[in-house]
Amino acid sequence: MSEQVRTGEPVHVCSVDDLPAVGAVVADIHGRRVAIARDSAGHVHAFDDTCTHANVSLAEGEVEGELIECWLHGSQFDMRTGEPKQLPATVPIAVHTVTLDGDAVYVTLAD
């Protein structure tokens, strides 16, 4: 039985301790692949896991500052806004709202 995604409903996805010190993991939230990443300042971000240029997993790429780099062609995206910062990607990725409750990470999916 499939669950309906409710806009604005936070979903518990992991604990902060489940994340690499700097890097990303993938979570399946109601059938949507979402990358959960921690940057070098310790901030947690959530965004669609698929590169808009090459259709590969962004979570497999490198996190540098607040950017995630696609491992295939080097496109970079701002994890805060989803905006592409390095070609060849020109289309933004969807970003999702992260809420921390203690060490629990909750994600609210964007439309």
C-alpha cells in the first residue's frame, strides 16, 4: 500500500549521527530519492538526489562548502537554493526543508 505525500508534513529520515561528517546519503521519502547532506560547517541540507544534467545520484558526489558536485560531469549545485553553480547543469534541483529535533533529522518535501 502506498502512502500519500502530504505537503508540509515533516518526515523523520535519520539521525544526524547517520550522516557523514561532510557528505551525503540517500533517503527514500514516499518514493522520492532525496539526498541528505552535511556541509563542512555542520549544516544539514536536503535536495532531490538526481543531477538535472546527467540523471545520476548527487549523493555520490563531493560536498565542498555549501556545494555538491556531480561525480559524472562536475556540475555543482548550491545545497541551500538548488541553483546550479557550475556547468554543464543549467536547471536547478529541488531543495527540501530540514528540521532538526535534537539529533533527529526531519525533511518536509517541496512541491
